[in-house]
Amino acid sequence: MAIIINVDVMLAKRKMRSNELADSIGITTANLSILKTGKARAIRFSTLEMICKVLDCQPGDIMEYVSDK
């Protein structure tokens, strides 16, 4: 089971930099980097909500399930 994080894709579509997003949602760039690389073990719904609000997207736009098969 793999969850793929597509925050970089949405940042590129919105022509926004990581540090701008981090500042907008109130997390450190280091924590955003952990999330973007898929190394995060969890994400708060409030953080996910803020990411979606700032990037004007849906949760499915930034997270994707890919089967191991």
C-alpha cells in the first residue's frame, strides 16, 4: 500500500513556492518538506484543510493511493 503525496504538483500548477505555502498554512518549511516527500506518518485534518484552502484544491488532488500490485 502506498499513499503518494502530490503537493509539488499542485504547487507547480498554482505557481507557488513551498515556503509561501508553509507560511500561509502556519507550518515550518521542514515539516512541509517531510509531508511532500511522503515521510510523514500522519497529517492533521486542519493542516490538510489549510493546504486545500490555500491551493484551491481537493484532498484527492494532493493525496493518491497506489496499489503495490
